[in-house]
Amino acid sequence: MEMRYTNQQLEKIINEAAIYMCACPCQVAVQLRHLRELYRYQTTCQLDPGNDLAVHQTIAAATLEAHVLMEACLEKVLAMEGWDPVTLAMPEGLRRKRDDLLELDE
């Protein structure tokens, strides 16, 4: 499985988004982790001679396609929102937006 983002990078996005209450990039990153888990599960299932190989190959292939689409989606969303592509730090403007919302609640 090819990956544009490492598991550590996905974790960074999830943590940044959670801290600053920006759920959309976080949701995409979480789904990417789930797809990776599903793919690993399917490759394990393919090793069991008692399983129908075609079923697990079909699921694995679809998972790979979904993973490619969701990584491209995450890349676009992060670029649209202005996240730093190297550090994956959330842009200051989104941080301020969260702080402004918190101030309104006080």
C-alpha cells in the first residue's frame, strides 16, 4: 500500500485538528487510518487457505482505491485550508477562529 502520509503524520493532523476544533481534516485522517487497518486485515485473511481468496482480494483492491482517493482529498483540504505541508501544523487563521469562538462562549 502506497502512502502519501505516514501514520505519524496522520496522528499529527488528528491532534492539531482536535486541539483547535477543526474536525474535517481530522475525520479524513481517521478514515485513512481505518482504511489501512481494513487493508491489513484483508491481506491477513488472504493467507488463510480456508477463506475465499477472491472475496478478500476484492475488498483489498477496493480499499486501496478508496485510500488513494482519500489521501488526495486530505492533500487538497490541507492545501485549501493553508496547513503547512511539511510540519502539518494548522494555519494560524484557523487557530484564531477557534480562540474567537471560545471567547464568545465566555
